[in-house]
Amino acid sequence: MFDFDELNFKIEKELDISAWERQVVDGIGFRFAGDNRLSIRSMALSDIPEIVEIEKLAFADPWTEESFLYDLLYPYKKLAITGLLRDNIVAYLLSVFIADELHLHNIAVHPEYQGQGIAKLMLWYMLSVAQYERVGVCHLEVRVSNQNAIELYKKFGFEILGQRRGYYQNNKEDALLMSKKIFNEWET
């Protein structure tokens, strides 16, 4: 079994943390649902077991602990954040930077907290970071049956570029490929 605290400490010491990552590590809070405060912070390796439980509740074809570890430990730049209410993880988002693009790999909200704007806030935060980092475009895949997510992405300006046939392994469901232009250096 992994020693998550030791690995997380090692990663934080070895990585060159940019200004926006420092903000996330320190934690950012947002007023949410009355007196509650949604905090967004960097995803820690020690969060993975709790995240995997949310993943199992949120998706028919959930990522495994190994999938999350692979994405967190693979040496490319990433934005991996958790959303917390009263110190409990209720949401997470994992995206990676590739050249001048950002690819959203995974976003989920615990079913008990869905429909309250948490995913919207997490997505807004990711796109704000993308703009700060001068990302040209953001890509994602979403199940064709996930109408709530598709509508949310459209509200944020994502457009459907195509369809990936049989993309999801558990039932061979198609995925929509959606993209959003973030930054164009020629427009500045």
C-alpha cells in the first residue's frame, strides 16, 4: 500500500509550483449554500481513497485508484483539485496541460451534493487557471447520455467537435468530443 502522506510531501518538495498552484495549495474558499463554504485545494495523494468512493457513486464505469495515481504521478503539468464542504471532499477535478492545450480528464461531485453548482464552480476555476496559463483550447470527452454535463459544458462555451464511437469500455457508449477556445495569442 502507498504511503500517501510521504508521497504527497515528496511531490510538493520536488515540483516547481507556479503562482496559481500556490493559491490552490493554500486553499481558496467560496461562499456556498448558506453558511457553508466550499474550499478548493490541490488534490493530495491521501485524498485518493475518498475520491475513488465518490467516483464509484458518480459513474457506471469508475476510475480505479491506480488510474488516479497514474494521472497524479505522471510527470506532466496538471491541475488536480478537490472541493470540500466542512472539510469533507464532495468534488474533484483532474485536468492536464499538453503544449498549449488543457484536457479535462475527470470531474465529479458526490451525488448528495449534485445540482447545487459545485461542478460549475470547479469548472469555472479550471477555466480561470487555463486563461491565466494562456492555454489555447480546452478539450474533454463526455458520455452522449450525460445530458446534464453536456448542458453545463455548453453554458461554459464548449462546442461539440465530434463523436468517439464506443469510447467507454463498460458499455461501448459513444463520447462527444467537446472543446472551448480559451486564449489566442494573436488577439492580444
